[in-house]
Amino acid sequence: MLNAIWVGFFLTAFLIALAQFLFADNSTIFAELMKAVFDGSKTAFEIALGLTGVMSLWLGVMKVGEKAGFLELLTRLLAPLFARLFPEVPRNHPALGAITMNMAANVMGLDNAATPLGIKAMKELQTLNPSQDTASDAQVLFLVINTASVTLLPVTIFTYRAQLGAADPTDVFIPLLITTYCGTLIGLLTTAFFQRIRLFDPVTLLYFGGMTAGVAGIAAYFYSLPPDEMQRQSSLLSNFILFSIVVAFLGGAVIRKVNAYEAFIEGAKEGFQTAVTIIPYLVAMLVGIAVFRASGGLEMLTDGMRWLAVQMGWDTRFVDGLPTALMKPLSGSGARAMMIDTMGTHGADSFAGRLASIIQGSTETTFYVLAVYFGAVGIQRIRHAVTCGLIADLGGIIAAIGVAYLFFG
């Protein structure tokens, strides 16, 4: 899928440029494409280089939290809920432990830990699967929850926003929290409908009722504020919560007698390696998007969506953030590159830049998660997994647009 998207950028750009050269007498179009190639590769390297410090910082902090036992704490908090969402899994089966640890890692933004834990959970669920080539209900639900997983600390979003000049990189934290919860809830409700899961269990209602009331209360409170005050308080609350989490991680490390400094250095090394590792991926995708934009292809795409929005009588500012939304279910690196391109073109603090950031953090990459998790256990018949995953994606994207207008419109 990613190969087809990347090659498609170049082929489409070439065909559009050729049409401009032949029919619009644009003799400079190919020079513009080559300039975009070099500019895009330079931009990708500069962004990756600038990410090194911030990525090292946050992954260091995350490692402190992990060593201090917060992953274990979240696992214990989530265990009663997942025991009811997966009724076909025995109470003491190791699959439930792997599922809760995977979800806890996702909540904490520990992607490097979440993926292997997710694969382990899928393998454990496969031991209970009566049909080894067909996804069980538990496997489908687990995949959908992963594709729309709530993330408490969207570190990479903050990192890119800081690198691209946002005045307050974390001002999208509360909007992101609301949006990712909406996407997850929609994915769960959709899967529950297909699988006839009983969501009216008292424990399940307590979990989701409490979380929904909390998210709704936050949204209602901010909706009641004037726009300027809303942004001021959102920024204040976001930064207070994030710094409080850092302090809590350090406090937990002290209580558990963990060497916080060594844990931070261990995580920071992973951050440095991650920043270096993503350079080829950033170069590939940003160059592809750069030539697509230089050819006029991206403008044609957004103009078409803008025309449709006008016909519907809608405000059109959200259109410039939609390329990230269209790419998100297909490719995580492609969506990330689209987000970077949007912030670089319109500004990190523009409406489009903030919306692209919220969309990027609203859901996971459905087809990538499906390929990795189901591929790890040889599942061929995926049943309603894609349908539920894409509905969750759509719900997250719609929520992202609404929340962006609420906070920044």
C-alpha cells in the first residue's frame, strides 16, 4: 500500500506536469518539480535533525514513567474493563494481560512497547481461536481498539509542532484528547453492534460512563468560554497536565527507588535512534508530496474538496487539513508527512496546521495495524475488522474537525 502511494505521487505529478507542458505551454514546470525534489529532501533532513533533542527528551520521560510502574498501574486499572469486553477470553488467560499492557502502552504513548505487546496479545488470542485463518470476535475488537486507541501523551505531535515553529506546541493536547476518545468510543460501539457485545454491564458502564462524562464535561466547559479565553485556558490546562505527568513519573521513580536519571538516558538514546531512523522515511514521503504539490496535483485535490464544501454551504477552512485525514488510514508515515507539509505551508499555528495535528493524533493507521497484527498470526479472513476500523477513523476525523472549530475556529 505504501509503495503504491509513494509511486503514485511521482507518476501523478509527472502526468499533470506533462499535461501542463503540452497543453498550457508551461515550460518551467519540470524545473519546478526538480526544485521541489531538492527542497523536499533538504526540509526532511532539517526536520529530522531538529527532532533529535525533543524526541530524546520525551522518550526519556516515557522511559522513566515505564520504569516507575505507571504501565503496570494502568494495566491493573484497565483489567476489569477488558475482562468484560472480551467475554470469550477466560479470566486468567495470558491474552488479557497482554491486551491490557498493550492498551496501557498506547495510552502512555509508548509505541515501541505497544506494538510487540499487541502482537503478543494477538498470538495469545489466536490460541483461543477455533478457526485459525479467520479472525475471532476478540481479535477483531482488539484490532479496532488499537486502530482508534486513546493516547494520553501524543509526544510526536508535540515534537513536530515544536520543530515547525508553533508558539505553544501543546495547545492541541485537550482537543486531541477529546478527539481520540471519540474515535475510540465510536469504534467500540460499532464493533459491539456487529458482535452483540453487552455494554450495559455495570462495570463497563462505570468505565465508559465516567470517561464519557469527563470528556463531555471538558468539552462543555470550554464551549462556554469566549474564544480567546478558551485558547488561553486550554493552553494553561494542557501544559499543567503534561508537566504534572512528568513530575508524577519522577515522583513514582523516587518512591520505587528507580534511578530516574539512568532511565531517562536509556529512553533518550531510543529517542535519538528514532530521530535518525525516520530520516529516510521523511525524505521519501516529503519529496513525494513536494512534487505532487509542485505539479498542482495537491491543489487540484483540495480545490475539488473545497468546491464540494461550498456546494454544501460549509466553511472551507477545514479542507486544507483533509489530505492528512485521507492518508491516515493508509499510511502512518504518509499522514505524518502530509501533516508536516500542511504546517510548513500554512503555518503550525494556522487553523489547517492545528487541524492536521489533531487528525494525525485522532486514530491509528488502520491498514498497517491490520497487516501487522493479523499477519503475525496468519489471519486471512478478517470479517468486519476493516469496516469497524474505518468507521472509527471517520468518527475520529469528524470529531477532529468539530473540535478544531470549537477550540480554534
